Amino acid sequence: MKKGCPYGTHRVIEPKGALPQPALKINNDMEIYDNEILIDVQTLNVDSASFTQIRQEAKDNIEEIKSIMKSIVEDKGKHQNPVTGSGGMLIGTVEKIGPSLEGKTDLKVGDRIATLVSLSLTPLRIDEFVEIRKDVDQVDIKGKAILFESGIYAILPDDMPENLALSVLDVAGAPAQTAKLVKPGDTVVVLGGTGKSGMLCLYEAKKRAGVTGKVICVGSRDITIERTKKANLADYYIKANATDAVDLLEKVKEITNGEMADVVINTVNIPNTEMSSILMTKDGGIVYFFSMATNFTKAALGAEGVGKDINMIVGNGYTKDHAAISLNLMRESEELRRIFTELYA
Amino acid sequence: MKKGCPYGTHRVIEPKGALPQPALKINNDMEIYDNEILIDVQTLNVDSASFTQIRQEAKDNIEEIKSIMKSIVEDKGKHQNPVTGSGGMLIGTVEKIGPSLEGKTDLKVGDRIATLVSLSLTPLRIDEFVEIRKDVDQVDIKGKAILFESGIYAILPDDMPENLALSVLDVAGAPAQTAKLVKPGDTVVVLGGTGKSGMLCLYEAKKRAGVTGKVICVGSRDITIERTKKANLADYYIKANATDAVDLLEKVKEITNGEMADVVINTVNIPNTEMSSILMTKDGGIVYFFSMATNFTKAALGAEGVGKDINMIVGNGYTKDHAAISLNLMRESEELRRIFTELYA
Ligand SMILES: NC(=O)c1ccc[n+]([C@@H]2O[C@H](COP(=O)([O-])OP(=O)(O)OC[C@H]3O[C@@H](n4cnc5c(N)ncnc54)[C@H](OP(=O)(O)O)[C@@H]3O)[C@@H](O)[C@H]2O)c1
Ligand SMILES: NC(=O)c1ccc[n+]([C@@H]2O[C@H](COP(=O)([O-])OP(=O)(O)OC[C@H]3O[C@@H](n4cnc5c(N)ncnc54)[C@H](OP(=O)(O)O)[C@@H]3O)[C@@H](O)[C@H]2O)c1
């Protein structure tokens, strides 16, 4: 059996020396190396920024969506959207475990798991499309995938439906990071607070900011704002276009009496929202860019351009215990669980 | 006289509602609004990632470089490289000050200043190229530029040559942020430590990390490494290709006895160095991406892909007092001043 590198570099076809995530093409042959895990895939949860782009390109036609997804995997050996660069994650059943992982992993054949590494670096083969649930970015397939030795995963909990767990785990990094960033008394804006990761962030922000804090939700549609309001996830709600920086600046200024936000969490799934995030933040404050549609130079030069001394953080999808922290929100909050079950499970 | 917005939105031609930095095209008509400052430009300091790209495209031909620069400004009304998205900064003389800035600014007509906002949002007109100093990314021109009300600047100091000040101010954010991030005893890697911003970061990192710290410089050429060594800017030197993540991982592992870095500062001017930066960092550590060639998704998904719980920071070009902090390095360190004078002034 062939010996693999923990990071999966042995699967990289092009360019040589790259890691699987930035690689243009990886090997998706399903014969495992000694330190790999083979997964029988059931559902892909495509990253929201990626799926939004694919739906647009496909003009929302199901067959067209399938054909785009298929050709991405054929080209790259992984489901990495060539426009957004992002992936998503998957759930499935452990089918084989490489012998050199024995004693190193708590997994056994037959375990139901979610991979917590991006699809953008996961060797994948799609044999058949079973169902496309396009409003929740979920795609049931028949197919196989490989998890590398350094790849993280979560065993699916038995006290909630799998699709519910999948939808929460997809954005697990966001609430876990929110928990770290928000302090009592903070003013927090969640840009895209009406979305999947956004609602989890709002809940976590409210818990951390406490009674002396202010949590502001920005969404773009009445229906999503109403839903968020009903669940009482924020203290204030703004309906606005997230790309309209000056309009949002004025609205946040009014709610905060000109003080602006200590922490802005960006969870939108569309481009060109860097400046809105920056202008809403007070000097010394933090912008957490969870959105995969974020552009690095627009953020860096945008803040410089308006002379804002703020700390801008790249939304690392991983943070310690993020799976446990985010899944627990479904146990902690009946409201969140109700909404997530309705929407995604 | 027309009234302007502090952020310069009044100059945006396309798309409507955008701010000048992300805008595709801005108005570079040199008739000022009531809150603008007109600058008679002397030298452009083109951002290193941008100039590297332009030189490659021009196959290093001076006339071709001019023609690319000219067409960028004609297309966009500003010098924003369409590939890298980045700009640079400029020095010149204050020619006119909008009446509504009176009492609000300490500038007067005739002052020699450097703008500290990116060229990627600065209305610019190039009338003539005077000299292209292609090895230091500096271009002398005849032309005019506009500084917005929210735009930051530094009055050029009288105790050093202007080109020296220009080269330091171009990367002022980097050493000032290093000063904030590095703590005594830290292990720090500066990826691109042999470059302009890199050397300033090394110096500042060594000062902050102190005798119990370890400062490691990564460069790709013998000549630049020798220069940095001679000035004793780091404790260890690695010659490597910054895009080769696995090679660098091994080299940093050896120097740090497997502990890896608390802080990695990325100041290279080429793409695909996100994974190297991430793999060098210990769990809980910080990567500071100053490089304008950084790709957001590659950083976010790359860290997740290898399960690294690290804090990744977008290199905001601005931080409080960055001009004063960085210029002072030229007074504090004879060695740095000597090298910078030789190379850039
Ligand atoms: N590793 C990672 O860092 C990671 C992992 C997963 C996801 N992500 C990223 O996180 C982001 C959010 O994912 P998600 O699953 O939470 O997406 P989602 O449920 O689709 O939510 C998107 C949010 O964006 C808002 N939005 C869209 N267009 C808007 C506009 N023009 N103005 C204002 N708001 C607008 C939506 O508000 P309305 O519905 O009210 O319009 C909604 O609140 C995506 O960019 C995704 O790529 C990152
Ligand atoms: N607002 C901001 O955040 C801001 C402002 C200004 C600049 N920047 C960015 O900061 C970065 C550095 O600017 P600078 O003026 O300091 O540039 P610079 O002087 O040209 O330095 C570039 C550095 O990258 C290194 N490098 C290039 N290719 C390499 C490779 N293949 N392997 C290893 N090292 C490599 C060079 O090392 P060798 O010479 O040894 O090869 C050098 O140390 C640029 O990306 C620039 O865009 C950002």
C-alpha cells in the first residue's frame, strides 16, 4: 500500500509542490493510501457563495447545476468552484481506514461522519446525483471521497437529524469564532445575520454581549428579517443592501448614536461588502470576514483608504471544538433548532 | 464649488454607490471639490506586487511599462493594477486646499507630503513620465492627484531624503503592526524578510521578541540574504521558495525544534504563499498577511483544510501613528538607514 503525506500532497497532480487546497488538480482515484480514510458519500453541502454562483450560472436549472458540478469534479478531482475558490463539506459513512491510522483515530468502519475540511481539497468522485435541494445548498449523491490524515471530521450526533447537523457543521467556525471575539457590552453587527451562519452568530453574540451589549442584524429581505425577529435573535434589525456602504454607515450610526460597532461579523454570500463592514466598525474594532466572497485587497486597501485602524480577521473555518460548540446551539436554543429544522432538515 | 463626501464617493463613476477603492472607474478631473486637496505629484511609489506584475507583463521594457501605467490611469482614473487590485502611494506638493477643510487640516499650500492612502483610490492624472526607477518601484512623473477629506498623509520629514521617506512610508503599516503583534519570547518568521517591508518587520520583531525570542528571516536569493545577515536583522536565515509549503515547514520545524512560530509575517510580493505561512504557525499563533498577493479563500480554506486553529489577519495598510513609527526606524537604526539609502534613495 502506498504511503501518503498527512496533508495529502501525494494526491496533487498540478502544480507540483502545492497542497491539495490551492492545487488545480488532484487525484481522485479511490484506492486509498496507508493514511487515508475512504468515505461512502451521501450528501454534499456546497458552500453558499459557491452554490449561489453555480445557480446563477445554471439559471437555476437542475440539470444544468448537475452538469456544472460534474464538470468541476472531472476537471479538478474535487468540488472547488473555479470562480469563488470555495468548496463546502459532506456527510457519509466510513468505508475503509488506512492501516497506518490504527490507534491514531477514533473512527471505525460504518461510522457516520461529517468532514470538516473543505470540499475544495477533498478527493471526490460523483457517480450519480440523487437529489438536489437547491434552496439549502444540499446535494445527495452516490459517490466516494477521501479524508486525509490531517483532515478533521465530526461523528454525527444521534440526538438530531443528519441534515440538521450537516447544515450547522457547514458553518461551525462562525459561531465558535463569535464566541471568542465578542465581549460583554460590545456592539456587534452581523452583516447577513438573517442567513444560516448569521443566525448562529447573532445568537452567540447576544449571549456574549449580554444585557449591556447591542446586537444588530442586517439582512436584505422582509421575510428573512421577520423570521429572525420572531426568534428574537438580535436587538436591532436593518434591512439594507450589504454592498451599499454609505447607506449602512448611516443606519448603523443612527442605532449606535455615532459610536459604531466593536465587532462586525460578515456572513453574506455575495461580493463587494468589504467597505460596508469596514465603515461600520469603530476605530480599534474588529471585522471578522467569514464570507467566502471576501476579497483580500479590497479589505486591506479599503480600510487604509479611509484611515481606519481596525483589526480584520480572515474567517478560518476551523477553530478548536467548533463542531461541538455549534451543534450544542441546537440543544441550547429551541428557537434556533425550530428554524434550522424547518429550513434545512 | 461642489461639495464632496469625506470618502470621495462623489468621484465614483462606476459602479454607482461604490467607494473609490473598489470602484471600477473614478473621475480624475483636477478641479477640486470643497473638501479635497490638490497635489502636484512628483513620484509614484507603485505597490511591489503591482509593479512586479507590470514589469512581467512589459517584459521589463521601460516604454511598455509606461504604456501599461498610462492605460491603467486612463481606464480607471486611478493607478489600480487590474490584476493585483493594488496601488501604491505618492509624494508631491500641496497645490490647493478646499475651503471647507480650513481649520480641519494642518496642511498648507506648498507643503511636501506623502499620501498614505492607496493609489488604488486616488484620482490621478499622469501628464508625463520623467524617470522610471524600476528596481525600486518608483516612477517620477509630472501630474496631479486628489486627496479626499478622509485620506491620510504625512508631511515629509526634513532630516532624511524624500525618496528614503517615500520608500519607508510605502510599507509603514508593516513594522507598526509587527510592533503590536510580537511579544517577548516569541518565535517570529518573516516570509520575505529580505525585502523592503520585511527588513523593517525583522528589526521591529527582534526588538519586541527580545533576547528570549527567535526571529527567522526567509528570502529566496543569496545576495538579499547576505545583505540582511550583515545588518544582523534576524537570528536565523532560511533560503527557500516561499511557495514551497512543505519544504518551509521542515526548515522551520528544524530551527524551532518542532515548536513552530508564534507569529508569521508575510511580506512577499508573489502569489501562492498562504499555505507556507499557515503550516509554519503553531496552533493558537498568528499569521499577518501584509502581502497584497494574498488570496482570501486560499488562506481561509487552507487553514481549515489542515485543521489549524490560528488567527489570520488582513494586513491593513493603516494603523495609528504608522508613519511616525516607521520613519523613526531610520533614525533609530544606522544599519537600516544605510541599507535603505543604498537601495531606495
Ligand atoms: N470556512 C468558512 O469560513 C466558511 C464555511 C462556510 C460558509 N462560509 C461562507 O459564509 C457565508 C454565509 O454562508 P451561509 O451558509 O450562512 O449563507 P446563507 O444562509 O445563504 O446566508 C447569506 C446571507 O447573506 C445575506 N445577503 C445576501 N445578499 C445580500 C444583500 N445584497 N444585502 C444584504 N444581505 C445579503 C442574506 O440575507 P437575506 O436572506 O436577508 O437576503 C443572508 O443573511 C458564505 O459566503 C459562505 O461562503 C464560510
Ligand atoms: N497596504 C498594505 O498592506 C501594503 C502596502 C505596501 C506593500 N504591501 C505589500 O507587501 C509586500 C511586500 O512589499 P515590499 O515593498 O516589501 O516588497 P519587496 O521589497 O519587493 O520584497 C519582496 C520580498 O518577497 C521575497 N520573495 C519574492 N519571491 C519569493 C520567493 N519565490 N520565495 C521567497 N521569497 C520571495 C523577496 O525575497 P528575495 O529578494 O530574497 O527573493 C523579498 O523579501 C507586497 O506584496 C506588497 O504588495 C502591502
